[in-house]
Amino acid sequence: MQARQFDRKQYFDEQAFTTEKYVIPYINELMPVTAALKVAEIGCGEGGNLKPFLDKGCTVVGIDLSDWKIAEGLKFYEDHPLKANLKLINKNIYDVNDDPDLKFDLIIMRDTIEHIPNQDLFLEHLKPFLKPGGKVFFAFPVWCMPFGGHQQMCTNKFLSTLPWFHILPKFMYRFILKSFGETDSLIEALMEIKDTRLSIFQFKKILAHRNYKIDKQTYYLINPNYEVKFKLKPRILPWFLNIPYLRDFIVTAMYAVASLE
């Protein structure tokens, strides 16, 4: 397990770095990111991804199930000069009412969609939160990529650096985790990620089923977030490796912007 997973301020700052340097320019090519935008993040954690939008004067709303992450986020924003434009909500998105005040120009789903059960149902539920012409930004690690199972969370150093073993059958995956001394709570968390895993094909399929169209998509051989984590510059997947299904094993992140048809 990496130290950054314990230092939540470091994690917050890393999120803000990648969003400012890569996510906002990515979105900017489709819609100008200005103070006029109203932006939400589902599964915001402490809200690090929202900070660059808030810095630009956007009205931002973060929604997350974790009460302690929301509490930490409020502390991190205590001294922000535009904190009046920020709202952090500790709720399940399914429990958030269809409030006219909660309609957004842009919804951010960065490293979140792959954790949500029944993503197809979720995308349908998301529609009332979008203003006409609104867009959703997605970024997620493809399930079959080397660390798509989030096994870097393992406390055992060998397992935390072992690629691809998360794609083994459930009983084998659980057996290995248990054999190397991982706790029951961590094992269950990793098994939940296995249950909600998301491939490129599945992602596109559920978007199409719920009448979203992809306005822009990019496959990354090296995830933009790896710059702040590992000092590696992002690399887009070369065209000759862009082979359906096979690419799932090497694409470390997919970025996409979608809107309703």
C-alpha cells in the first residue's frame, strides 16, 4: 500500500494537479471551462478534482457517501477565497432529490465509474442532473490493465506490485490475497472492485444503451495521473496497439466526454 493512500492531503493535491493540467484542457476542447459553469463530481472524496474548477470561479458541488472524506474536504477548503462557490454533500447519489439547483453543465466522474454497481442504472439516474447540452467527463482504469484491480492497495509489497493477477477467477484471486496475509476487509473491498469492473466494450455499451453519445475519447498507454504519482509523462496508446479487446490489457486509463443524444 502506498503512503499517499494514508496522506489524504497529498491525495487531494495530486487530484488537483492532474485535473488542472490534463482534465480541464481535455474538456476545454469541447466546452470552455469558465466561471459560468456549474460543475459536479460524483464520488468526490475530499474534492481534490473540484479545486481547479473552483479556482476558475465555477460553482462546484461534490457528492460522496463517505462522511469522513466530506469532513476532510471541508477542512481543506476552509481558507479558499471562493469557498462560497463550493458545496460538499454527504449522500448516496440515489438519495439526492431532483432539485432544480442540482442541475449541472458538467459532471465529473474521475476514477469513480468503475466502483459503482450497476453502471447502466446509474447512467440513467444521472440524466436529470444534466442541464440541456450538459456533458459528463469520465476517466477510469480499464479492468484488464496491469493494475485495474487496484491491487496497489495491498499491504503485501509483492502483491501491491504484481500485475494482472486480479483477472484470475474469483476463488483463485481470493485465495492468493488471503495466503499473503491481506485482511478480510481489504479482500472484500478488492472483490467489490472485481464485481464492478469495467472494460472499454462494457463502457461504450452502457453509454449507448442509455442514449449517451461519446463526444471525445482517448486511450492512454500511460495514465496522465502517473505524472504526479510516478514522474511518468502521459502517453496516448499508439494506433497500432489500438486493437479491440487486446487494448484492454495495456490501456491504463480511458478518458471520455459524453452527452445525451
